[in-house]
Amino acid sequence: MLKQVSGSITFLQRQYNGTNLVSENVFRSKELPGAWQLALKVNPVKESSDVVDVNATFRLTAGQVASATVAVKFDFSNWSAANYVLVPASLYNGNRYRSIGYGYNPEYPHDMYYNPQVPLTISNNPRLSIENDKASLVELQTGNMATPAVCFFSPAEQTGFILLTEQQTKWGNNGITITEDTHKDNFSFDISAPAIRKLATGFGDFHLSGDKAPDWKAGDEVSLRLRLYVFKAADIPALLTKFFKIRKDISDNSAPRNLVPMSRLLELGTGICSSNFTQQQAGNYYKPENNNDFQLGWVSGMINTYPMLSLNDEKERKRVSEELDFVVRRLQGKSGYFYGGIKSNGEIIGEKMSHDFPEIQAMVRKNADVLFWLMKHLLLFKESGHAAMINKDWEEAAKGLATAFVKTWQKNGQFGQYIAPETGEIAVFNSTAGAIAPAGLALAANYFNRADWLKTAAAAADYYYKRDVAGQGLTGGDCGDISQDANSESAFGFLESLMALYNYTGDHKWLSMAEVQAALCATWTLSYAPVFPPSSTIGKLQSNMTGAVWASIQNKHAAPGICTSSGDYLFKLFRATGKSLYADLIRDIQHAHTEAVNMPGHITSNYLVGSSMERIQPSDAEGKESIGNFIHTRNSWTETNGMLMALELPGIYVISDKAKCYVFDHVKVTIIKKDNRELVMELHNPTAYDASVAVMSETTLEAKHPLGYTAFLRWPKVPVKAGGKIRVHISGKDIKW
């Protein structure tokens, strides 16, 4: 298999003084001089020539050896810097890009402003070198990854390679060290037990790792379990889709825990949000974070209003209207673009500012959020029977913003990363910061009957897909606290856009792109339940964090949910294709989110009941003491995406003509009866909280039609008491209990 990629494999034993390598020995004939032995098992998987399992067991049979590790090393000759290298949540295209700064959210240099030719620029992260005649060294441990894996695609050989491994042995987390020579024609990586790195990676910087090789005594042994895939692949999308299918293949895939019904999360989240409505000098709004200033889009401002509007409560509906009035009155610039924030005293907040360029800038991402969520609010007002409350100023603001995006596209052929709302000029080019803009344009085009806007949405989505997804195997740059780093938010945001285009055009090409994009999203999502230190908060709670979503290659932590979205587009993709991979992914994300929610007897943020915060930390990027521990605060955006999931995902999805169901909520379902007339299910609520379970039922044929943005308004809610059971009878659209 390895010959197909000019590869070879070696088994090693190493000795260290601190983190300095003292000696390295190669196992030959399964033995080393002294008392080391290697037991090697190599087995094909399911009689496939593309997949093989390798289990290497290293044993010290006698004596003692201090500060020693063992490793399996892979070497690849005939290598090329054109190969795409992926380590999920850590390396995308090898992070082979210009790097700036030393630390969190570095300042942009002068040459990045008003420069259409600016190269994609990232923070100071582990990376393969772009410099000529400079070798590369990347030192990681499995806690840095959404899936412990190393993958690459060779365009020249039209071949893909994926190696999966496990998180740890008894010595702790395994290490993955990657090297590339100065000529970039030899590439190596090894899996070591345990990880020994000189430097551990932080948030755009590095620090001494503090790693320590263990002392071995007679009888000590560890096994490194690997699964290798070598397969024909035409392009990067082929590698991504293959990875999505197999990423859980060697994980211990324990079932998600049923802790808190989605309806209870919605109740608690809207309660917290309601209590945070404030009247300030700048205007009236729900506070997006833990201060009185207002941040628009990205992390909750004018997004947390959406679940509040869904409550169909007169007081909250009036408050939502007040916030929308405030946003369009105080934050829209002359160009039609919006400023990204405003202090409680009315002072506009600039973003990514430079002393050389004083004109106030705003994130393109935030503007894309404004267009998308403003359109969703308009739809929800109409569909919930309150169209008369829609202020014409809101519609005019949406038109102005959509027009601004179209003008920018027509002038520049891209949306850029930062925009000047006064003039509409792109201040910083490049990145996928406008990932969700095609979705906003698609909704606006349908609402205002503007076919030209839909055309721009399609052109922009085509551009992002070809340049970023298929061309580089990444999307990035849409967070306000990173550079143009690869990140999860742009990946999920772009999936929203692709599904919006499918929704309004019915063209299956968008569905095909969406399947690739979902695979890219999966690279950011924990595919297994990491083992956390037993003394940590997560360790004590024994939480299954499968489904936690990593932030970016700079911000090296996972989080509870997607920033900031329900991920209902994954459910829509599941409906359209029938492939449970997509349903599994969003179910994992929802359940990992619930594991992070602060509840009685399940203390996480140590804050309000129903609150949560953005750190699920499997890595030592913030220090070894941070692994598995939450910070005692709250983040509005994690609470918002929890509310959105509870709102926009059905608790139970039923395909009535096939008598099949998929459960997203924290309940158990047993099918009692199924025939041509009806389907009878028994719902069991194993949690300590009463549930109101949304049930969506449809036929296979109906599932082929795109799902609207307010479909949740029509889902009946089945009440199930804590610990209780209830039977549900489904006959076509008729649901009774």
C-alpha cells in the first residue's frame, strides 16, 4: 500500500533528556539490542486493498529504561509541496501560508490594507514552510486535533492517504510530529507514545511543552493502533468526503448521553436572554455579551433575537422590534454596509483598525450575518402572523445591504474580509469572510423578487467553492479575533449558503457542493469522546464531548456548538440525500453542547442555570491545567446556538412511508407498530426534566422538496414528563398522542 505513495514505515525507540532527543533506535527483526520487543500485527480491513490495520505493541521485557518513548514513523519520498496536507482542526493545506505576529489576534501589517493582491495570511501557527530551502517541523499531540489523523492528497499521483490513530496509551496523549526537508521532496511523520514536543502551540504562539518521557520497567508495554487508507482520489474534495465517511472507524463510538430535553434548553436560554434586555443611551437591545456594549452579528447581536421572536410573546416581540429599529437606525453606513458594534454611550466600534488607515472598518462576516438574519426575522414575522409589525425601514435596510454586497461583487469579484461601511470599499481583501453572504443574498432575492441578487449569490458561492474548498481545502478568516486562519465558522457558514442556493434553485449542483462542504465541517468536529484528566471538570462529569466544534487553527479549543447557528442545514442535507452521516453530525454537535450547559448536579460554567461558555479544551494550548476545565463565565453565543438548535431541529424526524425515525432530542423512541395505516411510537424521556418534543413527519417524496426557514412553526410538540413515557400515533400528516 505504501509503495503507491512512495512511502515506508519504521518502528522506533527513543530516549530523551527532558525534551531533547538523546538517541533513536530502529527495531529490526522485531527486536532491539537489550530487552525491547515489538509485536506487529498487520491485517487488511474487510478484504479491502485500500485499508489496513497496523497494531504495534512495544514491550520492555527486562530491566529499566529512563525517559523513553516508542514510535511508528512514515517516510514519503517523491514528495511535493503541492500536496494537500490535513490534520483535522490543526493543519489545512499544511498551513503553508504567510504568517504574522506572535500571539493572539495579531495586528495586520500595512501591506494588508486596500491591497487586492494580499496573500492569505495566518497567525503564528504550526505550519509547513513556504520559504525556499527551509525545512519544516510541526509538533502536535492528539489533543490538538478533532480526529487524531494525518491525511494528504497528491495531485500528481491522484492518490489520497489517511492515517487514523487513537488518542492515548497509558503514558498519556500520543504525539504526531511532521517534518519536511529543505527541498520539500521528502516528508515524514511519526506517531509516538507519548507526545514529546519541545514547544507546545498556543493561540498564535508557542510555549515550552513541559512534556516528559516516561520511565519504563520490565513488563511495561504499549500498543499503537493505526488504520491506513491509500486510495485513488481525483481532488481535495475526494479526500475530504472519504475522511468524513471513515473518521470514526477506530473510535470508541459511545452513544450520546440524554441529559436535558431541547425544549428545556430553549426555555432556559430564552429566560437568560430576556433578563439581559437593556435600555442604553445608544438604544434598546438584548446584551450580546457580559457588558452593556452591543456587538452586531457573529457572536449573537441580532441573532439571539430570533429565538426570542419565535416565542410568540407580545413583550419579547416588542423588544425584538426595538432592537431591529436600533440596529438599522444607528449602525448602517452610507454605503449600505453596517458597522460591527457600538458602545452603550453611542460610540461606534471600529474593527481591525490601523493607525495608517483611520476610516472605520467592519467585518464582512458581521454584514453577511446581518443580511441573513434580518431576512430570517422578516420571514418569521410574516409566517407567525405578525407581518403588520414589519417596519419598512427594516426592509429598506436589507435592500441597501444586499445592494452593497452586489456592488462590491461587481467591482471586485469578491467580498473581502473587512469593509469600510461609509464608502463600501474593501479595506482588507481575501479570506472566506463572506461565507454566509450568498445565503443572505438568496433569501433577500426571494423576498424582494430580485433575480440579479440570486445570480450574484450563485457566482460568489461558485467562487468560494472553487478557490477555497476545492482549491485549498479550507475556508477561513470570518472571526473577529483571528487573521485569515482556517476556521470552522466559515466552513459551517458556507454550508448554510450552499443549502440556501439549493433551497431557492432546486439545482442539485449545490447539493453536491454541500456534501463536500459538510465533510470539511466534519474535520472541525470532535469525532470521538476524548479522555480528559480525571480531576478536571469534564473528567469528573464523564462527559461525552463527541461533536464539540473546534474554533480555528489559531484558537486551539473546541466549543459547544456552531458559532452562531443551529446547523439546521445539516438536517436539510440529511433530508435531501437520505445519508445519516449528516444527521449524526448535527446530533453529535447538539449533545456535546448540552454536556457543556450548566445545570443542577451538572456544574460546568458555575454560572446561571442554562448558561454555557465557549471552552471545551482537549489541548494544552492554554496550559496543561486548562485541559478539561471550563472557565467560570458565560458566552451568549453558545447559549444562542443552543436555543437555535432546540428551535430549528426537530426532536424526532419521521419518514412515515418507510416507518423510520431519527431522534435528535434527549429522548428514546421505540416503534411499537407499523403498517400501511399508521406508525405507533413510544417516547421515553429518561431525563430529570419535562420535555416538549417537536415531531416532524413526512413521506420520502416530501423530503425531496427543500425545507423552508420557518418549518419549525408547524411541528407539533409532544409532552413527555420527566422519566415518563407516551405513545404517539402517526398517520400521514396526522400526529396524535
